[in-house]
Amino acid sequence: MKNAVLNVAILDDYQNVSLSMADWSPLNGRANISVFNDNVADADAVIDRLKPFDVVCVMRERTPLPRAILEKLPNLKLIASTGTANASIDEAAAEALGIAVRHTGYASTPTIEFTWALILSMARSIPLENQSLRTGGWQVSLGDELAGKTLGLLGLGRVGSAVGAIGKAFGMNVVAWSQNLTPEAAAAHGVQSVTKDELFSKSDFLSIHVRLSPRTHHLVGAAEFAKMKPTSRLINTSRGPIVDGAALLEALRTERIAGAALDVYDVEPLENPHPLRELPNVLATPHIGYVSRELYRTFYGDTVQNIVRWLDEDGYATKN
């Protein structure tokens, strides 16, 4: 394997920007790089695509790599993943198969900012007004002020606490709940700790900021929607399965809640057709909360460095 030129695949580069977001020249003469802009979901298709490659660069959770796939990739030696963790990689299986896994740096800034882009867009009906203007119309809606409204945070970690701080700057009342949140921890962020029932019944805008895990799967369901105000709105920039999709559709169709802003879904890319693409009280975006030039430069820049370090450490494909 030494002195061989490796085959490197960059997967799911939807915007076709990976090669421009970093200096890949350190891999000149050491790797042949192939970029794939489309997403392949079928496991057999993923295996067929990746069989020739020694290194696979994956964007966080776009292409799952479970044991069933990894076992059928005998050439694979390194998975270079963006983000500090990637739940869709079976790292135990990778280790057992002798496949190294490397991660990159990460920043929550784009997700925090994007959460507020969604909240403000919903509060002032910006997509609707923009569409009206583009089609020759004028004002068609009434906006809602944020000052004095209640912002509910399901989760008060790095992202949730920053979203809450911005909410307070808008003059909102900020409340929070999560399974491990204590009143003391909430107070440290200047936020009021409430019960789960109070979180859903009091919030005018309820924003989700917990990690997806077995105990947060479908944490928001029909019982929670039943407690929400008919004027309230849900924002999810975390993970789709935290919300029961069927219960969400029912709440939106029956106008049990006023609307939802969604950047994440049970299955991604979102199926087409899908009701969430059509419902008038849904502001839907294609999981772009973390997609910023700055973070992509971190992702791909660190990916190059990780591949180079792995090559140097393991002695593969040394320069001629």
C-alpha cells in the first residue's frame, strides 16, 4: 500500500463547493479525488459507489455508514467525517474492521443565527410577503411582535442558551425545559426553568435544541401539541425524529398550532412529494442551518488535514 495513490471520495457535496472551500494541494500525488454531488440512499447503491475508494469524506449524517455497509467495503481504510461526532457512522464496526475515523472542528454559530432567521421569517410572514411582491401583489398579512412573547427552549445547551440570549435581547420572556435541566442551570443563563407541560402551554415560539437519542426520539408528540396555544409556532433546527412526524402533520393540518419552521426531517433529503412541502403554515428549508461558508471552510480544511495526518502517521501513499 505504501507509495500507492489513494482513491478519495467526497460524498454529498450538494452545492459542489468542497474543492473550493479548502486547499487540497497537500494531497497532490497522494490521492485521486472524486466528488459526488448527489445523495444515494439505497444501501446497495452506496456500496457500489464506494467500493473503489480507500478514503471516504462524509458530511455529517448525510450518508449513513452502518456495519452492513462497512463490511462490504474491503478497500476502505479511512472515514473523514465533518463535525465532532457523526451518529450515522458505526464507529465500533469501523474499529473492528480496521477502518480509521477522523472528525473535524465545529461551530454552533450558523445554527444559532439560522434559528432566528426562521423565527423572524415566521413572525413577519416574510416568505409570504416576498411571494406576494414577486407576483405583483402588496401587503397580505399582519406580523407579530416578539417583545413580550414567550420563547420556549426545549434544551438549554450551547445552541439553546445562545438562542435564548438573543430572545431576551428582543424583549421576550424565555423559559426552558429538558430532561436534565435544573433551575440553577437555567438561572445561570438568565432563563426560567419550567415543567415540560408549562413549556408547551406557555410558549409562543417553541424552539428545539436537544440531541437526538433514544430518550428524545418523538419527545414532541400529540400530547405536547395538544398543550400548545393555537397561535404558537414550533421551530426545529435540531433533528427531525425528535418530533413525531404524524402528530406534527395533524397539528398543522387541523391548525392546532399556527405553524412550524422546519430545517430537519425524519428522512433526508425530504421526500418529494411530501405534505411538508405543500402546507401553507410550514416554513421548510433543506437542512441548511449549519451550511455557511465559514463552517464549510472548517469542515473541508480540517478534512484535508485529517487525511494528510493519517497518511503520514500510517505511512500510506508517501510522496515520491
